[in-house]
Amino acid sequence: MTNAAQAADLVLRELGGGRVTGVALEEENGRAVWKAVLAGGTGTRGAQVDVLSRAVRETAADPEARVVRARFTAPDA
């Protein structure tokens, strides 16, 4: 299983650049996923990390990024 810190690390490695500003555990199509918000020079992006397989998928930026950010803030690298 993947925890929030591991999900943030996977997102940074797979999508490159920026800073993970929030991570939230949610259910997507019956599977547990970490939804992450990634901020960088090109704006805000979203990503999902499957809790079991650790597969990373880029998604549209979450319009409720402030809510996600309030639930978990990743430490600055």
C-alpha cells in the first residue's frame, strides 16, 4: 500500500518538476487512489496514484485544490 508521502514522491518522479501542495485519499471507480495537486511554473496540475499498484496518472487540476491542500501539506524539499 502507498501512503501520502510515497504518493507525493511518486507524482514528483513521474510528472517531474513543481511541488506537491496537497494529497487526499479518495475512491475512484471502486479503487482507492491518492489525488495530488502539483504546482509549478506552468500552473497547477492534478495526478492520481493507485494505492495498491502505485500507478501514476496525470489528471486535470482539481478545482477544489484549496480543500485538498488543507487536508495534507507536503513538506518543502
